[in-house]
Amino acid sequence: MRDDDRRHIAAFFDSDVARPTLGLVYGRRRIGKSTELVREITARGGFYFEATRVASPMQLARLGAAIGEHLGVGRIALADWEEALDALLRLGSGSTLPVVLDEFSYILEADASVPSVIAAALGPGSRRRSESRVRLVLCGSAIAMMRELTAAEAPLRGRAGLELVAQPDDFRSAAQHLPGPEDLDTALKCFAVIGGVVGYATDMVDFDLPRGAEDFDRWIVQRVLSPAATLHYEGSTLLGEDPLTSGTGAPLYRGVLGAIANGSVTAGNIAQDIRRSVANLTPVLTRLIQAGFVVRHEDPLRKQRPLYALSDPFLQFNYAVLEPNGASLRDGGVAELWDARRRSAFASRVRGPVFEELARVWLRRFASQDTVGERDHIGPSSAKFGGRDHELDVVAAGPGAIPADRVVSAIGEAKSGELVDGHDLHRLEAARTAIGPRASAAKLLLFGTRFEPDLIDQASVRPDVEIVGLDRLYDGA
């Protein structure tokens, strides 16, 4: 869970508004939402309740017991959710108190009327409204279901003062849980497998991470590929938790995810892979974006077809490596299957795309103004030279509603595991020339893990060229 997310939660709990307020916190499992909420609740003496998948009467009985324990008065009988909300609001009578209902989707599954009850309890007609200063947070992991709470004509639309879609750690924060700063290349390879989900770096690998570059193969075989590894099944479990990817339309949605992970990144190519029309594919992609499984990259230079990517490195790894080899892995011989072909698939289909996104994140969030100035629009693009189109991993451009009018401030190449050399620099120079006058002052950024010495020497005397190695990527600007 990112530091910005933590600050938003703390600010909501610390609000001095003299009335009850509502916040929504949701995001995928195991990124640390509950851990952070419990920490904040504990620090403020608040109330935390984790729902379970049971019928409403049992849920209310559990909640009544928890409220009674919090107050030190024994079990409180709650006949319905109106009584439950009244009891929760009373907890904040006279002073600000954070209250969290976690796993709220389980409550919704058992009783779809609860959002209406909450809306009424927080509305102007509620008798508790003027007495309570509860900061009520509804937390859940079913992103699509939680988003519906405030969508369109939903009862809670306009009621929430906080709607936080919690995100996994970025690559810099994730490095705190991965191999240390003396081995950033291994940390990068681990991130390409498990991303920034803290649970994947702790409990779900039995707190076992590679102890160095030479230990990475052992780790990935034992803790990810092996049928005895928890992460071996996590892709199916993760998708099964969301109604979007577990219902009747699951094969279609999962087919789209697999197509993207294996290199079909335009709507046309995805549609061809799954044998659907682009028109039929559009709402599917929209829902996957809304559910947090897919990200859409707009081209900073021209108005054309967007590119799609999976939002999570582990899902990328699951569809590019685990799923295609699932049957073979379960038949045994896991170590033998982690051979040159699978390593090559990991390098091209997982580590490469993840590293390209890291480069864009670094430019967006961590690079200094001296490195690159205007960067209102950042994404992948392409340029035509040498008689064909060339993909550009990173392009940054200034403001402007019309892409063709934007001034290009940077063009970048990102290569993980391969040697970055003079050919890569020449390619960026050719791209800059091909884009034309609006790119004449663009910086040329070379992101990589290994660099040719002559290239480093060239960059040191050229103000238009920047080398971004792992030290700078993780700890520089």
C-alpha cells in the first residue's frame, strides 16, 4: 500500500468535521489495506470489524458481540442493520472516532439493502447525525462491487468524503521487502514476478526471498512454479474473488487478460486473438480497467489506438509463464521446466514489459525537473524511420489537448537484462529526427541494467542524453 494512500486515510480519520462522515477504501487483496486500517484504528482507539461470508443474522450477532466488547458491556442484540448503524454511530458521540467495516462485500452479498440503510443513517433526517463524529470506512477487495456503491443512482452516491482505490507498492517501496540495495537487479526480477503486493513477499512465500542473484532460480522454482507453492494458484484465486472474472463471462474476461499478457496490446489484436469484434471488446476492456486488472496507455504524440497492459506484474507472470505451463508443472520436473525457453518467456513477456512501465513510473513520479521538464503526457508511442514503424518505450510530452500540438520533452528506451549500447542511442536519435521539429529539444533517456562503457562516456559529455541505471531508478532523480 502506497504512502500517499496512508496519508489519505490518516487525514480522513483526523478530520474535525462535527458530524459523521463516510469513506470507502478498496483494492486488491494482500496489499496491506486491512493492516493499515487496523494500525490507524489501534492508534486512535477506534472500532474495527471484519465481516465474514455468513447470512445477515449471524453477521449482526458477530457485530453486536464486537461492539459490546469494545464498550465493555457484553453482547449487544441487533435486530437489523438500522439498529447496527445506530449503535455504530453512537460510538462517536461527543468525540471523533474511526470505525471500519472490513470485507464489506460479504455484508453486501448477504443483504443488498445495507447501503440504503447507511445513506439514511448519515442523511439529514438521522437523529444520530448531529450527535456523532464517527469516521465510518467501508473496506473491501471486490473492486467492481465497491465501485458500484457510489455509481450512477446508488444510495451512497454523493455521501462519501473519501473514495480511495488503494494501490500496491510502487517498485521503490516494494524494494523495502525485497533483496536489499546491494542487489537491485534481483529486487527488480522479484518485482517482475510478484509486483508490489506485500503479502506476496511475506506470508505467501513463507518469508523466503532470494538471497542473491545466484538464488533467484531456486526461489522461483520453489516458491512460485512448484505446485506446492501458494503463489502457484494465486492467479486463479485472485480472479475468482472478483465477480467480473468469476461469473458467467469469466472465460471472455480471462481470455482478454491472457491475450494482453502474451503481446496483443491493441484492441484490434486482442479482438483477433479471442475472435470477437472490436466493438464487442470495448465494454469488456472498460470493465477490466474499472476493476483494476488492465491499464490503458494513451499515445502522447498522436490520436490513435491506445495500448493496453496488465496492471499487475504477477498477473503478467501468471498468464505468460504459469498458465501456459500449468499442466507440465503439476506433472513434476519443475526445476527442469525452468529452462532456457521459460527463462526467455520470462525475460520478453514479463521482465521486459514490467521494466518499461517502471521507466514510465520513474519519469512520472521521481525524475527531477532538471532531468525532464514538461511531462504532462507520458506513455509508449512509435515513430517511423528506416522504412518501418519503431516502438518507443517511453515518450514524454508537454500540455495540449491535441496530441499533434504537444512539444516532446523526452524519448526513452528501456531494456532489462540486455546490454544497452550505442545502437540504442542511435535509434533514439533517429526517432527524434523522425518526429520532427516539436521533438528537436527532447532528451534521450536510456534505461537499463547494463550499459556499454563507450555509451556511458558519450552520455557524460552530452546534455541531451541521460543514463538511468538501477541505482538512479531506485534512488535518484
